[in-house]
Amino acid sequence: MKKVLSIFILVLTCTNFINAQDTGTLRGFVTDSLTAEALVYANAYIKELNKGANSDSRGYFLIPGIPTNKTYQLTISYVGYKTKTISIRVTKEKVVQYNIQLQAEGIQLNTITQIGERYKEKNETNVSVQRISAREIEIMPKGVETDVFRSIKYLAGVQSTGDVSAKYYVRGGASNQNLVLIDNVTIYNPFHALGLFSVVDPDMINNIEFFKGGFSAEYGGRLSSVMSIITKDGNKNRLSGKATASFLTGKILLEGPIPNGSFILTGRKSYSNKIIDKFLSEKNIPVDFYDFSFKANYSNNDFLQGAKFSVNGFYSGDKIKHSDPRIEDYQWNNNVFGFHWFQVGDSPLFYELSLSASRFNGKVDPKISDARKTENSVEDLGILMNFTYMFDNKDEIGVGFHIKQIKTSLYIENDRSIPTDLGSSGANISLYLKYKLMQFNFLGLDLGTRINLASLSKNENRTVLEPRVSLTLRILPTVAIKGAAGIYQQELTTISDENEVINIFEPWIISPDYLKPALSKHYILGLETNFFEAFTFNVEGYYKKVDDLPLINDKKILPEEHDFIAGKGESYGLEIFTRINPEPINFTASYTNAFAYKEINGKLYYPRYDIRHSVNLGLEIDFGKGWSTSFAWIYNSGLPFTQIIGYYDKYYFDNFFAPWFQFDPRKPYTIIGTQNLGRLPDYHRLDFSLSKKINFDWMNVKFDFSIINVYNRKNIFYFKRDTGERVNMLPFLPTATVRIEL
Amino acid sequence: MRKYLFLIIIFISIISCEENLNPYGELKERYILNCIIRGDTTFQTLTLTRDYQVDNFDPYSNKEDVNIKNALVRIWNGNNKVTILRDTTIERPVGDKYKTPYTVFKTNDLLPNPNSAIEIEAILPNGKKLTSVASVPDAITISEGSSDKVIPPVDNKKFIKISWSTSEKNPVFIVRLAIYFFKHENGVKTRNVLTVPLNYIQYGEAWIPNYPKPVTDLAYSVDMNTIKKAMELISDNDTNKSRYEILSCIFEVLSLDPELRKYYFATARSRDIYSVKLDETDYTNIKGGYGVFGVYMRTYWVLRFTHDYIKSFGYTPGLTDVK
């Protein structure tokens, strides 16, 4: 095995060396001509060489191995922008930089001019990855207002347990197995209002990369998925603003230039609970929430050639306050701060350094109610360094170093009013190495590993190596086989359980020392086809196994008993996705057949989010002249639920001191059957959105009108076990938003 | 066009309908034994019931008597002494959801021995057997030297305090301080009890009592301001204060055995008002069924009011004065 590996490395090195002769490298940034905002996944293509690249999440692209001393035509294209062609010339063994600004054709999709030579990486190792740009977020079905967490539920393999929660479950994994990053900084509880909405204001997003599994070695710390959100830099050319009002929130955005850079500020505040009450079956919950973000960036070649610095902050807070001392109060907030330095050098090397701090605080103040006092905090300080070097033959080496110092504390007051501290602290030091083989057009291979040099968990059986591999094999020009496999470790967990269909917040803690950190193994195999320009058809199958899954010990009675016990998880499924997008129509359809199991104490059961069949249909049409519409239809086969076997009259200690004959201390109590063996009726819902944008000289106004659950399907959410009352999900709900851009 | 519109409306009407769901699995007959042995009396009671289903998902709608009669119930508590509990029927308390008399098994001959094992066995008429074991906690002794006897306290303290001792390991106590008084109305004297909370919290015009939660300490204290507020609330807005005849204040403390403690914690847990948890786990220490078998020891301590203190509220003293 060692011999094979040595030969492989030698071949790669030699190839790199041979390819390095008489060539130069072209790199650049693709940005919007009006705002200078990075355009992600833009195409850069040199027709004469049939070579090209796609810009990354920073708008950065790099094309190595360009023969020198000749002029070429570089074509840059991007959906919704005028294609631009410029002449370029590279120098031997030098990196030449061209920054390209593209001019928007207008928001209307039907005004897009035909993109010239579109370049698409034939061997990109992107199985189970969904890339969503700001433009795509804008045309997604909105609901009450655009919410990326709700929108990703339209993707195959992403499940939800109902309309009420924005929480999502990816390929049979629990919601706490999803990593959410904003500019590379972890957000621990990214939800407002009991999980109804995400804290991420879509107006601040430039792009999202969503990995449903098989993610490469630069990501770690979660078992199931990664959502990496890159925020906008802000308008570098002029000061501008937006104000948006929906039935739920009011928000503003301000962006503009600063010397050698730009800034962006966004703020959102809830002002009405009417919509929230609809989500929660007319329960009147006085939720009050806000979020605020800023980002500023600075890039000055006189100060440091090829460097870009940025600072960003994100703050969100929720409060539920009652004046009545018999009803408890709640508050929770996220504070995130990051500093980033992105540096391109004179060689095809770029590196980035990020320093970050993320803090979550949640609190339940019982006042004089019977609720338990709870206080949770997570402090996460991180240093991240990534180095990427691209060879002339397009192969890449990536090396990264991640240090995370995490401190969690969870104070729970038990029924005897005794506080229990479940907190601990530790450092996770991880190194990752990866080699991306891209030199063969028919083959792409991303081979790497995370090496955990130090772990948060003090359990001796933690995993040191987390190897990952991702592969693309193009068997025909229009057909590629894709696959991925990897090992993923998670050392943090939440102390909530899946039976809580609504909860205030999920307290995070480092996995207790008596449990091994949870470990998952992903195996993914897929087929991607692009027979026609406007037609995509993908099939992916996956298998995921999780060991040492920390599950709530529901047998716990006494405070000294463990809160968690180790369980197992297993999931597998098949996802079929197709997209037909002849302009101005974009039609998507997906079908998922999935199976998920959990095992606790030798007992196997379906988790609550185990949906056997899912169908998602989406249709977006741009009529031109500012009019656009979208429809989304979701069908899910029934969610698992636990059947009632009967009732018995249970003894309650309401009053120890009353004489025995004065009252009967027994009340009905539900006897439940085998966990989640029953199935609720099927779920389906149609949503509709209609948008109109009016452009004036000095401002743009956009109206969005949406209807959730157009045909008022009465989808069951749950039924109350004590009264038998059926609680349905969202009814027919029309909403509207208006946005003014200056 | 009309035809298509009509078809669309029919289609939407069908798919938007609420689908019926039967949340019930198969009912298996289960039996429930509830028996809480009190350590301060020889009179003990027990109930035996069975489970049930209802048609409308509302368990409170069940009116069928689920009590079981004619069972053989025996309790052993030290020295191999067997106590047999015999069934009788009694009238339901006012407002009970069941309207028929219910069956209680009782004895007047069982005083549990502290620090001993206690065992129960119920053989039902169909031959099913329910058993359980508990341990009688140690007795509680009020520490006279460190407990107040008079309200207000003789040394003008701002609080009253009661201390006690027990050899029980990891004890949990339920406490109550209550004022006993008579109210004279239309020539009729009614006995009343007002529980003194840990404190009062003002909410608008109302004073909300904050009652004590289970304690692990061997002492309990209440601020004199709380006792004053409780005394005021006895008559509340009634201007005829003199018709309230104040007797005394009684402090009661209960010590739960480990099984009862577990059961109590399992049932006393309350969730926040917004969270929705679908499946809850149940706790029982009854072999062969559901329910609870446990023991608690109880003791009490009387605190007397001075006449001056009672009169300061305009009330009438009901007992002799304390000096």
C-alpha cells in the first residue's frame, strides 16, 4: 500500500514539474460593476486553450498552465450579466492578475443575453454540494419572508418535521449535526422565535455552499452537513440602502464605500406577533427578536500587495418576557465576530487567516413558575489558517490548521432547585491536508484527512484521523459518476431531544467524558448528467452510519444519573433531482426515498424526521417588466409518531397535606406504544409567490405577495396527548413584503 | 373553462381535507397500584385500577369506573407481620370526573417502622399479581433548641426558622407552614387553613404566592414580612376583622423514601409553557403494572401567635396567650 502511495505521489510530482515548463498563471476577481460585490461561480474561459475556471466564493479564480508569449481572449460570463471578453497575456512562471467587472443585465431573467462560451469544470468533485447565489436566494419561494433555512428544505435529502420549525435534518441526521458557518465562524443556535425562523438575514448573503454529506477535509466538527454562508462585502462604488417591511419584521440595509474598501450594515427587528401566532396555533407568544450584522473590508496594494482584510460581526437576540411572575421568561442571543485576511501571492498560492469569536447565551428564568431554571453559554474562539497551492496542471494542495477553544456551561436547576453544572472546556486543534487531482479532464479526485491533534472530548477513545475522499469520473462528455466517502467526528452536542417538536433553544455542551465522541461514516455515489444546456438530471445514493451518538437518557430520574447514553444511527436513501431551465422558466423536481433508524439500549426505532418519500416541485417564471412568480409544492409521506395504547389514572402529588378523602389525586396519563411505530397522514402543501419590481431613477421598489398553503391542506403537526386535540400545521396564509432600494 | 374551474375546485376540496388519524394502538390490559404509606398514622389506603381507552381522544371523558375490587392486598413491614387491606367503597369528592363511588383498600393497623423494608403484594381477581418494595425513611425530629416557637420571634428577628434532624441519606423534604383560623359568619364557625408561601410577589393589584419547592436542607425559614402579608390576606378586603379567630401556625415536614422521591420527581417535572414534547417517559416501581408504592414520614411543629400580634391585624385570638 505504501509503495502504491509513493508511486502515486511521485507521478503527481513529476507531472507537476513537467507541466511547469514555459507557462504562466492567470488569476483574478470577478465582481459586479455597480457594487463591486464578488460574483461567485462565474465562468472564466480561454477559448483558444479550452481552459477555464469558476470563481470561488470570493469571486476569485485562477487558471494555471497558460503557454506564455501569446495573447488570448478571456471570456467572463455570469448568469444575469453581460458577457465580457478581454485580451490577456501571461508571463513565464509569473502570476498575472486581471480583475474583471461585469455589468448586470437587469434583474429580469428574460433579458439575459446568451452566454458565450460557458465553462464548466468537467471533473469538479462536488457530489452532494448545493451552491446557492444571492440571485437564486432572491427568486426562491418566500413564505412570510425569504429564509434560507426554510428554502433549503426544498432540496432533496433535506427533511423537516413541520412548517413550524426552520430546523432541518439532512439525510437522516439530527438537527444538531448540521454545521452553520457565517464567514467561517460557527453559529450555534441560528434560530429566532422558538426555531420558527433563521437568524440569517438573506439580504446579507452573497452565497451559500451547502454540503449534504461527504464534505472535504477543511470542514469538521459535525456529523451530517455544512452550510457555509459568505456575506456580502458591501457596495464599493456608492452609498446605497434598502428598507424592507413584512408582516413579521422591518429591516434596513446600508452599504457603501470606505477608503480602499467597503462596508455593509444590516439590521432586522420583529414588530408583530400576528404571524408567529399563526405558526403556533394561535398561542399568543410575546416573542421579540432582532439581528444585526456588519462587515467592512479593506484592500490596498500600497499597504500589502494582494491582501484583503475584512472584519465582520453578527448579533442576534430573542426575548420572551412576561409581566406575570407565574410565567417564566426566556432570552437567547448569538454574538459573532471575525477577522479575515485573504492573501494572494506572486505564486499560485493563496492563503487565508481567520480569527473568530462566537458566543451563544440562553436563559430560562422561571421566576415563580414550575419551569426549570436553565442557563447555557458557548464560547468559541477560533484561529483558522488555510493554504492552497495550485499547480500548472490544475492540481491543488490544501493545508489548513484550525484551533478552537470552546467553553460550554449549562446550568440546569433540577426539581430540588439544585443547580447542575454540565459545562466543560477544551481545545480542538486540527490539521487538514488534502490533494485535489484535477489534471485529467475525465477524473477529479479530492483526497484528504483531518488530523485531530487535540480534542475537546477527554474520552480516551476519540478519533485522531478523519480521512475523506471525493471523486468525479466523467465517463461521457455529458455523464459523470461522482462519489464520496469519509469519517466525521462531532464532539459537541445539544441537550434536547427530537421528541420536542417545539423548544425554546437547544443548549450546547461538549460531549461528556463518559461517552466517546460521535463518529459518522458517509458513503455517497451519484450520477450527474447534462445532456442538454438547460437540462440537468442527477441521481445520488447515500449510506450514513453513526456510532456513539449521544442520545438523551429518557430514563433519568435522579440528578446524579447520566444525561446521555450512547446510541447508534443509520440512514440510507436515493435522491433524484432534475432541473429544466429554458429561460425564462426554471423548473426543478426532486424525489427522495430515505430510511433512517436510531438505536438506543438495543432498541431500534425510526427518528421523528424519518420521511420515507419526498417530492419537491418548483417552478419559477420571469414574465419580464419586473414581474416574476414562483410555485413550490412539497409532498412528504407521513412522519413517524408513537401510538397511544391507552390511559390510566396516575397518582400526582398536588397536595401532600390534604386529607386523603378530600380529593382524588389521580389524573389521566397516556400509555404510549412502541416509539414512532405509527405514521401520520401524508403531508403536502403548495406555496405561491408573485413579485413586481418597479425601477425609478432614484429608487427601486419591490413588492412580494405570497401565499403559504394555497389549498389550505390540513396537515397534522401533532395531537395533544392529554386532551386529544389535533394541532395542524400552517393554514392558508397570505403575506406580503415591500422593499425599497435607494 | 367553467368545467375546468369546477374540476380544480373539486380537486382542491378533496386534497385540502383533513385526513382522519387513529392514534390508538392495541389496548393491552394493564393494572395500576397506588399506595402511599404515611409514617404518622396507622390508617393507610390503596387503590387498584386498570387502564382504559376512549373514543374521542379526550381521556377526561372516560366515565367508566376503572376501580378493581375483591383483590387480596397484603403488606409486610418488619417482623414478618402481615397487614391485609380490605376494600370498601366511598363517595367521590365533589367535582370528581367519575360519578360512581370508588373502591379503596384500607387498614387501620399499619404504622411503618422507620429504617425498615416494606413490601406489598396485590393479587387481583383474575390472578394477576402486582408487587413492590420500598424502604421506610428515618423519622424526623424537630430540633427544639433551634426552632422558633412563637410568632413574632422573641428576639425580634426578621424571620422565623424551624430546624430538624434525620439520619436519612440524601433526604428530600416537602415542607408547609400554614395558619389555622376560624371564620365566624352568620353564627357558623368554619375552620380554614392558609398556607404561608416562601414569599409573595406583587403582580398588578394581586399578590402572587411563591410556594417552597422540595428542600434538602435541614432547616426552613420564612421572612416575617411574608407572615404579615399572609395574616393580612386572611381577611383581605373584609372590614369585619374581628370575626377571624386565629389559632396557630403549624409547620409540617415530610421525608420521602427513595422510591417515592423518584416517582415524585418524575411526576413533578414541568416543562416550559411553549415547548411541545410528544412522548414522555413514565416511572413506576410496581412490578407487573403501573403506579407507585412509597412511604413518607411526617412530623409537625406548632408556632403560637402572641395575642398582641393577632390583635394588631384586628383579629381575635383563638388560643391562650404565649408569654
